[in-house]
Amino acid sequence: MNRKWILPVATVMLVSCGGNGRKQPSVADQAVITPTESPLRAPDKHTAETDPDYLGTYTGTLPAADCPGIRTTIVLTADSTYTLHMEYLERDVVFDEKGSFEVKGNLLTLTPDNGGRPGYCKVEENRLRQLDGNANPISGDLADHYLLRKN
């Protein structure tokens, strides 16, 4: 064989055989898959901010320090306003509030029209979880009772 053909033939053989061996993927080639993700399915980017199915009426009885509970209804409307109705059980106390709301990610911020302190909830699937005054989850024995379910 002529020597001028050795280099091109060797190059073609190396290139064409390169895919047959097992190649270890580099760190850059590897995808990081969390336990909730599948390599065949994209991660869920669903948030209340991107999907307005959170609009509607939520009801439930929230814990209270001095009565059996507070029957609570929040109505979230498409014009970014809300109404809140709170009825203290076994007391003659009813509280009504109106205001506007904003959603960022899954954080719902309720701002009363009367200039009062804002309230915070986490938007979950068909429910709202009340958060504390700093927008943190409520902890303790009654933490799971700070939920309002969508009607």
C-alpha cells in the first residue's frame, strides 16, 4: 500500500470506530435527575403564578386560641381582588375584609383595602395553606389545620 494513503485511511477507521466503544459520559454530559423527576419527563414547573386555576372560593375552620375555631372563607377573583369572611365559633364575632392579592410562584399575598397588615398563604393543589406574618409555614401541633380547601 502506498504510504500517502495510510494516514487518511487510519483517520477514517478511527472516526468510524469511535462510536462502537463504551464512552464514559463527562460530568457536563450527565443530567442531574432528582427523585421526583424522570429522565423521560420534564420537571413540573406548575405554579399558581403560571396557572390561574387557583381562583375561586376556599373554606375551612382555622385554629383559634380562645374559641373552637374560625370558620373562614376566602374568594379570589380574576381581577386580583379578594373577599375574606371569618366567623368565630361560639362567639358573636364576624370579621369581613376586602382587598387585592398578588401571586409570585406559589406565594399568595393578601393586601387589605383598609391598609392593614398583609396576609400570606401558600397556594397548593385545590387548597390554601395559611402562613405566618413573615410568609413562613406555621409549625407546631396544629400546623396541618391551617388549610382552606377549594369548593
